Amino acid sequence: MQCAIADTPEEAANRRARAELMQKMGARLKKHDWTQAEAASRCGVTQPRNNDLLRGRVSRFRLDALVNIATALGCRVRVDLDGG
């Protein structure tokens, strides 16, 4: 039996959006010479939560939480819609 990553196209789109946001925030965090504690503080999360973010554990974050973290880092989040 195969395990599906997402059961619906909506879930797949949500997962892709979270993964992309996490990847971009992780890259931004890695550019700085912050300790883990400082990075977590700047993100407004705990160190274990920051570790989840840096390791790309998508299932542990809701999209709104990621937007809040990105905003805490001084990022502006934009949403693009493709299709008709």
C-alpha cells in the first residue's frame, strides 16, 4: 500500500505553499550568523520549533503560522495565483 502525500489537490497546494515558504525562510536564516537561540527569538518561536522549520518539517506548521514567522523576520509574504 502506498502512502499519499496529500489526499486532495487542495491539500497538495497547501503543502507546496508551506514547503516553499519554509525553504525561503530557512535560506534567509542561514545567511545570518545567529545562534539557534537568537534565530528562534527573532522568529518568535522556541528552539525546537525553529529546528523543525530549518529541517523542513512541513507537517508541523500551518500556513498562517509560517506567515507569522516570515513577518517576524521582516519578510513580506505575497500570494500568486496561477490559472484561470
